[in-house]
Amino acid sequence: MTVSKTASDAVRPQRSLRREPVDPAGDDGMLQLGELSGLLGYSLKRAQLKVFEDFLRCVAPLQLTPAQFSVLLLLDKNPGRNQTEIANTLGILRPNFVAMLDALESRDLCARMRSANDRRSHILVLTDRGRAVLARAKKLVANKHEARLIEVLGPANHAALLEMLAKLAQEF
């Protein structure tokens, strides 16, 4: 069935070009999440954003991102590993990882050196300054950030959540 433009205009009320504010009846003005609140992926992402915000506040004096902190931790525990191994372990794409290493190197926190075994590969090491910054970051993270997470969740729930997240990362 075809409806002419003039007939369809008569059936549908004219909409104002200006949007009227929506006043959700009977709530506090917050959007209703509906099914989103029951989706694990959505909840994980929201929690990650909050956790990262807190992490960044805690280590603000050191100007480290969570990813940079992770790289420094891995380099500390795995000296002499190559770029690909570190990037793959953390799930960081190669171009992003190279840019991150450039930033860490420019701050003298780590160094790239040609591998003795494979001249096409670079091994990564922490510098003395990198070890010092990492030591300060570990204290800030443990004493402020992780302490706050444990306070919010409780020690048992904190441990259980770590276990559940590890299971998801390993098996999903």
C-alpha cells in the first residue's frame, strides 16, 4: 500500500525539531539500564573504567598508565625477554606496544637492545630509573589502589574475583 506524503503527514503528528527534555516518571533522572545491567561484559567494562580511574589517581605522581605499569612489572620479573613476548602476554597490539615502548624509553624507564640470538629481535630491560619508578609504583598501588579494592570487596571477595577473572581469561 502506498501512502502519499500529505496523507502520511496527516496521520503522524508533526515533530518539533527541538528536542524536549525527557522526564523519566518516578525515577531519580538516571537512565534505566534494562538488560545491560545483567550483561557481564558491560559490568566488567564499567568496573574496569572505575578501577583504571582510581589506578591513575594513585600513580599520578609517576605518570604511569595501567598498561605501562604492567610492562614494567613483566620486565622486572622477566628481564631480557623480547618485545613480542611481552606484548603478546599483555594482549597489546604491536603498533601500540612500540609506541608505548618509545614513551617508556624516552623517560629512561626501559631499554631495547638487539638480541644476541636473533639480531632482528629486541630484548627489553628495565633501567635503574625504571626499577626505582616501579618500586614507587608498586608501593602506591599496594597501599592505596589495591587496598581500596580490598576495602570495597572484602578480602575473600577480592580473592574470589581475581580467581573468577583468571578463569574467564584462561578459558573463555
